[in-house]
Amino acid sequence: MNDVDYESLVDEVRDYQKGFQPPKPEYKDDFPFELKVHITRGAGHAREFAELIGKRLSSDKRKFVYSDGRRVKPENATFVEKRVNPIKKSNNHLTRTEARHWKNTVEFSQTGFIPYITFTLIFRNKKQLALFAKRVGQKITLNTPSINFPQKRPRVWKYHWVSTWEDCNPRYPVYIVSKGRADSRLTANAFERYNMPYYIVVEPQDFDAYASVIDEEKILTLPFSNHGNGPGPARNWCWHHASKNGFKRHWVCDDNIKEFHRLHNGRRHPITDGGMFRVIEEFVDRYKNVPIAGPQYRFHALEGSSYPPFVLNTRIYSCLLIENSSPFRWRGRYNEDTIMCLDALKAGQTTMLFNCLLQDKVVTQALKGGNTAEFYSDEGTYNKSMMLQAVHPDVAEVKWKYGRWHHEVNYKPFKGNKLEFVECYNLSNNLEETDQFKFERVKMS
């Protein structure tokens, strides 16, 4: 398998020009602008918010036009609670299909509280928005749908999760596809800390740089280099390598993941070993129609919100557990992960995005090397999004989002894709292993 065999899908993109990046849309003064302000911690903070913005607020009037110049007297700037039972828990996730499937495995509980109250502020112009942002001390743009008050502080980790059973490493091989990042090697460093076995897969010209900092037994050298088709060919090579060695599945990871966390009981504490990877492997192996699975991004799973242990039928990015017998392969110069997930979903298969394990990944284009050096730094993200729209036009669309060209995918058509157990599956058959899936929360030294 080599890059010559790879489907780059460039021909699918109409009027494709390598490196083409259209100008960003003409700026529109999108006012009036609405911003939601979530008060999460009770009436005391609601009163503090009222005093800060100089308004008399009430629980029965949650939407109002903000005018910084129209402030009431300090003694009138307060909050009045008129609800009988304002504090409620969010329990909808407990009735979801995913929660019902989560049996005979590691404990997972993530029931958050609905915000105490949410106010919707309407801003008629940029000046009023800027004055409000200055008062609350937060950065707010027209791409900011909501803020929390008070603003949440960055968490300092005091505990981490330790597996209490001996054989806690993943059973399937773990590959990191890397290029030009021997100096950073974030994912490899994480796996080294976890004492987790892995391979780092590099192009020939990078071997010496990686070999100077990583054990050569962990380095696999690709039979091709500088093909310009992104990481897809290397990922397919890893797939072939795992299949050739007789494995049912394999993990393939980006090289810019700083660490992994376990979400449980309202906290995202770091892990210290491969135990949660093994938990996911065992759970996915219960089903015959899950070709792709993986952990959620840390920044998409908030500590105070409610989640099921996993979510079905959506995209899996950056760290993927792939079934080797799956007929779907990496394809596309860009967006190959989303393309493959949609290929599987359209064929009636399911995907699993796990909330019980989270990956703390560096944002796209923030780290030198990899795809940033390969094409994003020069080309931007327009062709990346256009390729996805060209291959899956019924569910993907190119939009200007987050200050750049970006894709938007509609996953609703796949909500009906159902999980199917492997033949003759019985929960009791694997009790001997899953009974050992216990973790201890240990205070960091």
C-alpha cells in the first residue's frame, strides 16, 4: 500500500486550485446581536451580575436590551427570584440509548445542573457590546453565543485516575502518525508517561530526528514521503500493518494530543495509564457494526453539563479505534476523518464518540509541522471544507465560521443507525475481565 494507490479526491472538487483561498466574506454589522449569559451558581451570583451591569433583574424577565448608559441606582440594582424551584438537574441523558447500553463496564456518572438562570441580552450596536464586555471582563465577539458569569477559572489538577488492575494496557496496537514534530511529539510523550505501548509512524527523511528522542523499536518508517496527500496514506499503511499482524482493530492518533482525561462525577481528571483505552476496546468489541470509535475532545465536554457515556453516529477525530475488517478506508487530501465517518454512517454502520475518555488536543494549525506545514499554513482551510462538501454534498456545507472557512455537517439523517451485538453476545461472558475495570482517584504528589 502506498501513496500512489491513495484516493486524494482532488478531482471531486470543482475548479480545484491547489492553495486556493477565496477572500473572507464582506464584513456585515450583524446587529442587533443576542448573547446568552448563564448564571450557574445561584441567586447570589445573579445579584452580583445585576449590580455589575446596573440593572434590576427578575427571573420572569430574562430577555432585555442592554444599554450601558441606562443604569439604575445602586440600591435598585438587584435580582428578584420569583420561581418556586429554580435549581434543577438535567436528567435527559439517562434515558438515552447510549446510557442503557452502558452495562458491565467502568462506572460513569455525569449529571450536571441546568444553569440557575440564563439571561438573553440584546445589543443594538458594537459600542454597547464592547462596554458590556469591559464590565464583565470577558472577550466577546459576534461568534460568541454565550458566556458564563462568573467566568470559570482554569482548573488546577489535584487528582488523577490510576487503574487498579495489572494488565491495563490496550490490546490493540496504537499508532501515532507524525511528520516534522520530533521536537514536540506531544502524543508520544503522553503515552510514555502512561507506560503505554505505541508505534510512531514517520517518513524516511524524519527517522534520524525521531530516533534521537524515541526508542527505535517504537518507530515505523513509511515507504513513501512528501506526497502532498496529507496523513491519509500513512493511516492506511498503519491499517495494513495492523491487519498483517493479525489484529482485529487498531488505534491511530494525531501527534498533537497533550494528554487524556477521564470524565466522571463532574470532573475531568487526567489519566495515568492505558486503562480507559482498554475499557473502550472491550465495550466496542461487543458490537458487530461499530467500525469507528474514539474519545471526545476535552473542550467539548464541560464539567458542569450532563452527558451519556458515549454518543452514537457522529464524527470521530484525531484518536480513532478502527475495525480492520471494515471496507471503508481513509481517502481525501483533506478532511479524510470526516469523509470516512460519513462513508460508514451512510452504509448503515454506527460510530461511537466516548465522553468517558477525553483527549486534550492542540487546536488545528497551532503547532508547527504536520498538516500545518504540509498545506494549511499556505493554503488555509477552504479546499479542506470544499472537499468534504464535494464528496458528501447532501450533509456537508462550506461556511465562514470561527474566523475561517469551515465545514458544517448535518448528522441527523443517521440518528436511526442502531447498534447490533455480535452473534450470541452475553454480558456474563466477559465478567471475568470487566469486573476488574476499577479506577482509583489518587492525589497528585
